Amino acid sequence: MKTLLQKIESKSSCKVVFTDFFDTLVHRIVHPHYTIKLWGKFMIRELGLLINADELFAIRIDSLSHLSNKLFLKTIEVPYEELQIEVYRRLINAEVLPNTSFEHFCKIFTQADLVSETSVQFKNESLVHSLKEIRGKGYRIYLITDFFLPHEIISKILEYHGMLGVFNAIFVSCDLKKSKESGSIYPEVLELTNSSPAETIMVGDNKKSDIINAQKHEIEGIHTKNLRHHFRNKRNLMGNDNHNFDNVCETIEKTCAKSKYPFSEYIIHFYFFTERLYKKARRDGVKDLFFLAREGLYLKKLFDFYQELNQFNSKNQIRTHYLKASRQSAQQVALKPLEEEDFKELGGMYNQMSIDQLLTWFLFPEKLKKQLIDQLGIKPEQNFSNLFTSELMSELRKNEIFVTQYEKNRVNQKEAFMKYLTSFGADIEKNGISLVDVGWGGTMQECIHKFLNKEVPVTGYYIGLKAIYNIEPDTKRFGLNFSLYPSHGVSYDILKANGQLYEQLLGAPHGSTLGYKLENGQPETIEFHEESEKYVFDNYVKDVQSYMFGRFEELFLSLRSIDYSQVRVQEYMTSMAMRTGILTNKKRIRFINNISKGFYQNVGENKVGLNYNPKQLSVSKRSLVYKFIRSPEKVFRYLVKVKPFLYAKGLYWCSWPVNLAYYYMKFNFWVKKTWFPKRLLRS
């Protein structure tokens, strides 16, 4: 069988080669129309459009059809700029496009087209190699394609594939308003390239457009029969996005489960949080995101990588900052003068405290602490209930040492934190502050809002919301993976169960922020790193995070070419959380025990380690059984603790019945979905 080079060389008069592009030089792993759905997916993500990809796909197709009729052109001959204008007008009229200039819209439109194509293409290596040989022998080679993307985008696609230098020039139907399909493009290109039909050969896969229509203009054709690729295109009209989505996630989950890194499949939770955060921030017009210590350090790393991977780098890229803060440091900067401060919020959180813990919390120097405790004549370690409303607090309010040091610390903290906050260079007065954290209620968010005298909006984006505090118009908060607010369902009860595990897997290599100070006029954080916590991160968490980071990239690259719904995402995360929580094993339980030993609780008594005691249950066993039968998700947070408890008692061997709970829950949910689709049952 003759090679392409041999066929061309057999025609002695040939000096010029015209070649097709799609299904000749490059192929797709999806149907050609699916790239438009992916374009829609990227447009929605980048512009915060309030429609789905199917609707945007239809708008683009209808716009092309409308312009084709209006301009008396074939759809592939419609100018790209005209298409952009038409789609923009339709989105504006439908009120689904947030405040977006046409210029910015066009930039995203173009980039979305480029990324949607390159993410699903692979090149015909043998044919490209032949063309490079032909070019090396002095032949002129021109790319001629019928497509709705202009030559600027086609050039970038060629550059992506490393074959831009093969061609002398590129000619696209939507640029010339002429096509191979109609045959009108051939005489145009012959004239533009100063070529004659006798010295030209056309190479392509489409019998009519590339061969027959070329021959009508006396151009000889070479037909590349890509039946396998044409069959794949037809087959790709079928299939199921949900099935493809599940396959990707299941592959990652199984890979992680088989690895030596326990619970690394949690990267699936973190990936979809990152994706949702990006889309929500785009929709809300966020310019800067402040990731709160310490869980925010790894979340920031993932978000920055997501922005790098998505190939939409531009001047309006979301800026990210790492803000070292804790509940303790945030509450300190929000304190009022002593005569105005009622410590209401602190009283609810620290209901048991000693005088030593209180003064340490206020960052009193050791010398002053001892002096003050001696004056009061009490034991440093003696615990007080409701300390902030006790007689002891009344005495402290009258004590000169306490009053002076409290005010000094309060003023210093506010000054240092303000300088720290402004050091990031974000225009918070104009844009407000957008915080990112693991969750669970928004304490730090509310404290920062109070620190700013409630004059600057402070918005919170969290993995989950498990508590409702004082949400105001300027302190909106969103649990992007699960949320109690504004309402909750089965998914919430499942995903919230292992809250500590989210925090532990998102650990950081530095200590908790106790407060702020100024050194030579520059703001610094005051930190404390508990030794066992440091040990746990260095010996357990760090390696898991490193492994998860690699799986994050795999998820992005595999899911980029799939248009999936967030409903499907939620279903998968919920189902995976059930498997992770109930179908656990000894290896995972040992891992939990090890990392729990270093879990530093920087509130109240600053305990290190977590313990689960069934005696702490506030409901009867009979009530739990009834709840499990009716709504098993309501007791899921107890179920996930059964195996660790039995393991600690040396009774893991009798924990196998717990696995049956997983299958009962699946059955229970199926029954409710199938027999009670109106969803009127509420537990």
C-alpha cells in the first residue's frame, strides 16, 4: 500500500498539498457535537451563567441556524464574530448572564472553544509525520477546513499538537464565508495561494467535500478512509454522562482505597468543593479569596492548581491569600472595651475555664498572670462554670492589672490585625472579604465582620455548615458540599458525620494562631504548635496530602471532557461517604486512632486527642433503633463510631453486622425514592 508521500510523489506536477483537519489530522474521543456541550460547561463555569450546558448548547445551535438563514450561508460559513454577537444578545435577553462586558464575554467564548477542542482531541501521528516529510521535500502545504472556529483558534490547536509549522497557511470556512461542502472555497484558496489545480492535491476523509468537490475544480484528491473513527463518532452519539462520571470517580476511589494512604479518597470531596468554590466565586464576582488557617492552606493549594489546570488564566483570575487566623485570634480582634464587652459569644463556647486558661487566652505575660492570680488568691487550675458571668469576672473587671492589660492587648491585637489584613493588597472596602474554610458555623467570619465595625461584607464559603449563628445580609455563608442552611436532607446527615476527619486530612505544618503582634512596624502572627499535632502531620497527614494532590489532577483531566450535573456529584459524594464510614477496616481505624491523638482543640481546655464514648449519647437505645429503621441517615454519625469503639475494646471481630447497615440504608433510600417520590416524608 502506497504511503501518502509516495502517492504525492507519483504525480510529478504536484507542488501544493491541501489537507483537511478534523477526522483527517486530528480525531476526537467524543462526538463532534459534544465539544459544544463542553464549551457550554466551561462558559457556565467561567461566567457564572444561570443555565445548564444543554440549554447553552441549544442556544448556540439555534444561533448558528438563525444566522445561516439570515446571511444566506451554510452554518459552517457563518462568521465567528457574528455568532458571538448573537449568542451574547440571547443570553442578555434571557437574563442568565451576570454583568459581563461583550469584550470579556468574547475572550471566554474563544478560550472555551479552544479548551473544549484540545481536551478531547488526539492527532493522527502517521499522517502528521507524512506531512512533515512532504514539507521537508519542499512542497507547500495548506490547511483547509470546514469549521465554525476561526483560523486564530485553529492555529492554537495546531500549536497545541505541535504541528503549526507544517502549514504555509490556514483557511477556514467561517473566515472566508465559503466551504468545501459547497465547493466554493477551492477557487478562493487557489487564488490566495497562487496555485493551479494541475499542481495541487487535496487530502481528506470526506468523500464529497474533500474529493468530489475538489475534483469539480480539477484538483486531484486522496481519500483517507477513516472508517474506524467515523464509527466511533456514530457510537459516541450514544452513551451516558452519568455512567462516564461514575466510572471516573469509582476509578479514583478504588485506586485510593488500594493505596497505602488511608482515606485519600477524600480528595473526591475536596475536588468537588474546589470546583464548586470556583464556580460560586465566579458567579458572585469575587476578586480575592482568603483561605483561613489551618485547613485553608491545603484548600488554597488545590484551588490554585485548579485555576492553573483550567487554562483560563487571564487578568481577572481570582487572587488567593492565606490568612492565618483561629477562633481564638478572631475573637480577640473582635473584643470591645471592657465596660462594653459582655463576653456573650465566649461564654457559649468556653463554659468551663480556669483563671489560668482565661489569662492565657487573653495573651497575658506569665509574670502578670502570676501576679494577678496571687492577688485573687485562687488556684490557677481551678475550673469555673459560666466564668464570664461569675463573681470572679466581676472581680476581674475591677482589678487594675486585668483592666490595664486587657485594654492594652485588645488595642494591640486590633492594630496588628488591621495591618496584617491590609498587607494582602486586596481592596476590601470595595469588594468586601470572601473567606474559605472547612466550616462549620462561621465564628471567625462573624468576628472579622465585627472587627470591621460591620461596615464591610464578609462572606463565607465552607465545605460544610453544621451550625447557624447570626447570619445577616453582610455575613452570608455557604456550605458548598453540605449545609444545614437554608434546609437539609439525607446528604447533609451523611456528609457531616465525620467532621473531624475533614479537619485532620486538611492539617497544616504550622501551629494554631493565638493572636497578632507588630515587630518593627510589621504584622506577625503569634502561634502555638502542639508537639503531638506536629508529629501527626509529619508522619501521617503530609504523605496523604501529597498523594491526594496527584489524584486531584487525575480527577480534573478525566472529568474535563464530561458534562455532569451537580445532582450526580452530590449523590456520589453521599454514597461514598456511606461506604467510607461503614465499610471501614482495621487499617483505617488504626489510622484514625493515630491522627486523632494529635487533634489539638484550640478552644476551651485545649485538649489533645479525640475520644468517642457511647455513654455521651443523649438519646435512648430504643430511640436510636427506631430512628435507624425510619431514617437511618439520622443515626449515621453514631454508626461510623461503632467499629472504632469495638476495635478499641478488642472486639473488632464482632463488628461485621455493622456492614449490613450500609445495605439497609441503600434499600431505605431506594424505597423512599421509588414509593414516595413526592418527598413528603420528614423525620
